[in-house]
Amino acid sequence: MNHLESWIHTPVAKALGWSLIHFLWQGMLIAFLLWMLLILCRPREARLRYALGCLALFAMAASFGLTFELLLPGGHAAIAVPARLALPVVPPGAAPALDVRPLDLKLALPWLVPLWMAGVLLLYLRSLASWIAVERLRRTGVCAATGDWQERLRRLRGRLNLDRSVALLESCLIDVPVVMGFLRPVILMPMGLLAGLSTDQVEAILLHELAHIRRWDYVVNLFQNLIEGLLFYHPAVWWVSGQVRTERENCCDDMVVKLKGDARGYAAALATLEQNRWSAREPALAASGGSLMKRIHRLLQQPEGPRASAAPILAAGLLLVSLGVAVAGWQNISTAAPKPVANAVPLTQREPAEAPAIVTPLPKKAPVSLVAQAVPPTSDQSAPVNGIETPYLRWMHEDVAYIISDEERIAFKHLQSDPDREHFIEQFWMRRDPTPGTTVNEFQEEHYRRIAYANDHFADKIDGWKTDRGRVYITYGPPDEIVSHPKGGGATSTFPFEEWRYRYIQDVGNDIVVEFVDANMSGEYRMTSDPSAKDALLSKPGPKYFVVGEVGRPGAFPLVTPTTVMEALVLAGGFRDFANRSEITIQRGAKTYIFNFKEVVTGQNRAQNIPLEPGDQIIVK
Amino acid sequence: MPEKLPELPRPTDAELEILTVLWSRGPSTVRDVHEAIGFRKATQYTTVLKLLQIMAEKGLVRRDEKQRAHIYEASQPCEWTQRQLAGDLLQRAFSGSAKSLMLGALSARKVSKEELAELRKFLDEYEGGAR
């Protein structure tokens, strides 16, 4: 159950839920369109009407699928993100209101999907049972029809240009002719029917069944079953499906009349069939089709009596209802769909209008550098209530500074009483709780854990949570990778810096890299917008020494603490393969010193390991 | 001896097949039955003979021994099987749902009494017209 609870909050489940809701109006629309088109067609044109019906059914399935596809967030979001605490969406208008109504709908919504799935499962199980029963029917209680009937069947097949071989069987388990299968089709006749009706009439019925086979109706019916099972909750689906079935029978009837020419005889055969069915005592194990009376009337081209159809009124009423749902639905689809266009999702940051947001591609790699974001909230100089910084204001300014949205902030400031504020805070955390039903609010816990972590690890002269690293950590969570260069690194000498890599941040993108540089060598890392801020050469004209030649990282190095040649060589990345380890020179002004690495390492002549002075050049050939 | 509803055992699948042939072809000899079954699957003549004898003992078929080639006849009408099987819950469950998958000449819903009367009237007209 817990699994289910957490699954229903994944984006996949949410997309499914919204697709189901959107299908309410989509289905109505398609059904309405079909209804209009059918009115325009004449009842004679069964094939056209059948095609329209099939198209409508297909359109319903397609629109459901497309909606689901569109609502799915791209790629990565399919992974459940408990670590990142993907927040439930806060629609822009809901935050200021302190009542619980919008919350209730959001709570009930996720359970639609499991309910629907249960329904689908049941219906598909039923279909499976049907299929088993159908297979049994063709094997049990059957015997092949006599030879002359097989011959007649062959002739009829020829008239229809039907290549596939069809078996003709008599069955004692049915009381109405049925046809089944598509690879090895079988016509089942009730016991005694072949002998009971006139040959002409039996042939007409056989033609009807053969027409079904020729038109692959069995396969289409299977698909109908599948779609009915999937979208079972919408009456429009059943209506359209019924239309398809009706028109299908009409098409086959038309084929019979076309080949036999005797509509009345065929109608009489159908009537007799129905009569025989009445005499059988058992419920019919028959097939589905249209109303018999309508079919006979249609065959005899007798216009039906005008019947006050409830369909138009029903359709209009349902259309109104579904339009209402549609309007509500579209409002939510724009906030529910987690498209890259940032919406009122608290996880993303303020709009770039507030702060310089420059995205610079790093020269070495493809991923995008996430750059300076919104101004830290401590600059928000709102006057504290009553001149004192109350604990509530502190909560807003410190605890949730990075995760509270602007609307929530404004709403909170407008609150007058402490109970209101406490209620707001409670709602605030509830909105973000990924498991609203449980007592534990994982989001809240993780948030405070991050604050504690930041205070422990990033604090130097200011609180950990106030630092740049703290802010990023609290907002986006622990990065997937940290590349740390406490002593600098890279091809040119650099200040200590850290690279934080996030594989995916919702609504921001993939492969986000954030850089922090300790440009003041003070222990405090600042987030950088300029990749070259790392480069000491450009930004800090301080004391430097140089290491050039066959070392791992030749370049300029800041001379901050007393450094010996040995240390400098190590910092410069050690020797490369072809370095001459015994003839290293140190150029200081006009003087040249020799440094023999081998000697120094073995302990002889340690005096060569001199401390460096600014401007020294170590040359390794 | 008036038999209301004979307490006959339920036919096995093979026996049901033979019964079906007998219902379809009417009273037949073993050879006829064997030939009819042969359309669908290959069986031995002796198998069919054996089965018919067993069925005669069970009371499912009646044997007419007046002629040299015995003639077998089903003891119950075809509807009897349907009634038998209707008692089986599983069968009922299956057959109920089977409706949705099969196609055929008639719809699943039986016509009402009024419609049936209308049908009868139509048929009478038709037959009158045909003559």
C-alpha cells in the first residue's frame, strides 16, 4: 500500500490522472461530432457510417494517448524523485487562501488512477474469460456440418472472394449462428438450423457470417473490446461502440442483399431465427448486434416511426457538463504540466528579472553552468512587525527563505494574528508534503536537515545557510557530484574552487554545474558567474611564482604561504614522462639556482630545496 | 414409463461430440458417426464404437438392434445439454462474457413480446406473399 501511495504521486501517475479527466470532455466532443455526422449521413450508407464510427473510436483512444504523452514530463521526471522532493504544484491563486478546499481535490485526484486501473483490470480479465469461452465453443459440443453444406459454403465463399478457409460446424451449445476467429475462422450453427430453415434462408445467413469474416470484423471487435476496457468510465465510448456494432451488422446485411437480391426472404430468415430463439429455454449464447426490428425495417426500406429520441437532449446536457469540466481542466493543465516554462512551482527560483541570470557554456564541456540566481532573501528589508523580529518573520526570512514563493510571502505578510500565521505555516508544509496521508512530512524533514548540514559544513564567517553553497544546497539538495579543488587546479593556477554537478534539476535542465570559488582565499566560497574568476592570473595581481616545462600543470601559482621548490613541483602536478629530473633550474632575477630532484629526494644536498620568492621561475626541461 | 428429468451423468467431451453428431445427423450407425467426427479430427472406428457402447450403458444413447448395423440415437434432445451446462457456474460465467467477443446474425438482446408479435405478423404476411 505504501508503494502505491508513493507511486500515485509520481509524474506518470499524475499524467494518467489528468488524461483520464481530460478524456471526459474529449470523449464527449468526439461523440458529439460523430452524432452530427451520422445525422447527415443517410441510414442506407452503412459502410460510411461504420467507417465514421470506427474513426471516432480510434480518435478517442488516440486523444487519450496523446493527452497522456503531452502531460508526461520529459525523460528524467519519470524517475520518482524522493531525494529531490518534487513538490506538488501550487497553483498561483491558491496560496493566499487559507482554506482547505483546493487541497481536498488535490488529495482525491491521485486515487482516481488506481481506481481506474482496477476497473481496466477487471474488464480485461472479463475479456480474457470471454476469449477462453469462445475457444471452448469451437472445440466442445461441435461437429462438422455435412458434406453438402461444406460444398455450399465453398461456393458462397467464392462469391465473396474469400480466400481463407472457413470451417462450418454445428454446435449444441448455442442457439444463434455465430462466427469467431480470424486466422482460422469458424461459423457455428445451432443444432438443427441447417435442416430447419429453407436452403435459401440458410445460405443468406451463411453469407452474413461470411461477410463478417471477409471484413475482418472479428479483429475490429477485439480492438473495440480493448478500447471499451480502457475507457470504460465514459458513456460516450459505449455509445460509439454500440453504433459501430449496429452499422457493422447493417453492412453485412447489405452484402447479403446485394448477392442474393431477396431482402424479404432474408428478413424472414432473421425473423425465424429470432422466433426459434424464443422457444429455446436457455439464455441466448448469442452475439452482439443491432436491434433486430430496426434491421428488418431497414432491409425492407420501411421508414421507422418517428421516435422521440432522448439522444439529442442527453448529448446537449452532457456536453454542457463536460464543457464545465473542460474549462476547469484546461486551467489545471497549464499548471499541472511540468513543462520547462517555469510556472508557480516553488522548487524553481525567482524569475530572472530579479537577478542577473547569465548562462555561460563552459569552454571545456557541454553542460550549462548554473549561474547567479536571485538575490539572497536576507536583503529583503521588510519592516518587522511591531518593530521586533518575531519568530514568524524569522521563519519566513530564515527557515523557508529559499523555498517560499513570492505569493506566499505576500500572503504571509498580510496575516494579522498569530493563529493565522501558525495555520499558514501548517498549510505551507502540508502543501509540500509528498505523502499527505502520513504523519511524517518528508519534505520538511529534509529541508531542515539541509539547513543543519549547511550550517555544519559551509559556515565560516557567516552562518552556513547564508553562504552561496548553503543556499544552493538547501534549494537544490546535495549535488550528484562534487569536484573539489581546495588548493586550486586546472591548467592555469586557480583559487580553491568547487564544482557541484547536478544531473537533473526540475524546470531548470540537465547537467547543471555550479561553481564556487574562494577568490579571497578566506575559506568562503562564492558562487561564480565567470568561469575565469578561477584564474588567479587575471584577477589577482598578488605574489606569484611560475613553474614551466615538463610538469603536469605548468603556469603561475600564488605565493601565499612559504613554499619550497619541492612543494611547488608537487603543486604543479609532478613531472611528466620526459622531464629531466636532475637539471631543474630556478630563475630568480638574474641569478640561477640548480635543483637536482634525485639528490634532494635521496637526502643529499637538501639545501637545493630553497624557499621561493615572488617572481621565481622554476624551469623543468 | 414417463421420465421427467432423467438423472443422466454429464457427458464427457468425447461423448458430447458423439451426441452432437447424433443430434445433427439423426439416428446413425457407428460408421456414420465415425465419418462425421473424421471431418474435424482423426479417430479410430473402434474408439467410436467403444464410446457408443459405453454411452448406451450410461443411458445417453439408445441402440436400435433390429438391423445388422446397429443404429444409435441420442436419448435426450439437444436442449438437455444446455440445461445441464447452465447449472455449471463457471460455464455460466464464461458464456456470459463470451457475448462481447462473438459476432453473429442476431443481437444479444432478445426482442420483446410486442416485437415478437410484430415479427410473427410480418412473417405471416411474407409467407402469404410468397405463396
